[in-house]
Amino acid sequence: MREEAAATGEEEPARNAKQGLLPDLNTGSPEEIWQAYFKEKRSTETVSRVVQKLLEQDQHKHVIAVIKQSLLAGHSQPWMYEVLAFSMRLEEYPQKEIDRVLLSNVDFQASDVPHLLVSAAYLNRLEAKQEALKLYRQAAELIPTQVEAYLLGLKVAEELNDAEGILWGATGILVNAMDPKYKSRRLQAENVLEKLIQKTQTTNPELSQEYAQQFAAALQQDLRVRVSWTGAEMSI
């Protein structure tokens, strides 16, 4: 029976159409199922969608197995390590193994930003807010002008009452969200920073002053000039 399940090549398209990307999760152990799955070539985008589907179904044993097999197959993506560590924590893996995953060196690429944002959103929905905030910050490191990372990250940081996260998200919005459509978000970021500064004035005046300085620096924008032209080239 398992030999039949392993031969997924011709049967997979029909099964994916019926089950929404996933193979039959009842044909063996998670390790056996995903080893068989990766005998066929898979795209990174497909792996991302499969992991998202498994997270929606709280299938964390399978999340662990599919990400491990994906990494072995050469589909290394920065979001995988955070999601893998999260699922391992829920499955009560030894902390040393979880730390090893989190400390893995990953070669970040700018094209990974969409995957980071999607994975962060899923982790946030699963109440893994610290992990979600970390992914939003990683996305912003890859593309500092990516406004969405600051907007979503600030919301999570406020829920966590994470002062450093709040400072990062709010100042990131003030520095990068220059389009008029972000006017209300900029005002919100200013209000959040003012509250943070007031909150720390009595408990930690030096830290409050540092926050105020970073707030002021975020408001002092350099002149940004965008030049465009049409027509034939000119030489001077």
C-alpha cells in the first residue's frame, strides 16, 4: 500500500486538485510521505503553498517533515527556519534542536520578501507573534523601503508591548511611508511614539530621551528627487 502511495508521479495532479496541493496524509509517517513527495521536482512556490496549507490545518508534524525535506531538496528560504522552529516548539522538540534551527545561516535574497511577509502573517494568526515580528524585521532588512513590513510589524509589536519593536516599526513608517496615501498611518506612528516616550519618561528618562531623538531624526527627511523624461537621448 505504501509502495503505491510512494509512486505519486502520475496520481499527484488529480490528488492535488481534490485535496488542494496536499498528498494523502494517511499513507504513512510524515517522513515517508514527504520523502516520496520530493522524489518529484517541486518549485519553491509550491512548497510555500503546501506549508501554508499545513499550518492552516495545524499539521505541525507534517510542517516539520515537509520543510526538512524541502531543505534537503535545495529549496532553502529564510522563512522556513522560523516556521520550522515554531512547529518544533509546538511539538515539544528539545530546545537545543530548536536553537540550532534558529541559528542556521541563511543566504537572504530580495525575492524572498513576499514569502517572509506571508509566513509572518501566518505565524501571527497562530499567535506566534514574536516569530512574526522577527520575520517582518527581516523583510525590512532585505528591502528597507518596504512599507508593508513596518505597518504590519508595528501592529504586532504593539500587541506584544515590545518597545524596541514599536520604535522600529513607527520610525520605519515615518522614514519610508512618504506617499500621501499613508498620511493616516504616519499620524498613527507619531501618536504611538509619543505614547512610548511619555511612558518611559518616569521609569527610564535616558531611554525616553533616546526614543525622542530617534523620533525627531525620523521626522527629518532628506530631499528626495525623482527625475523622469521622454524622448531621444541627449549628450552634453
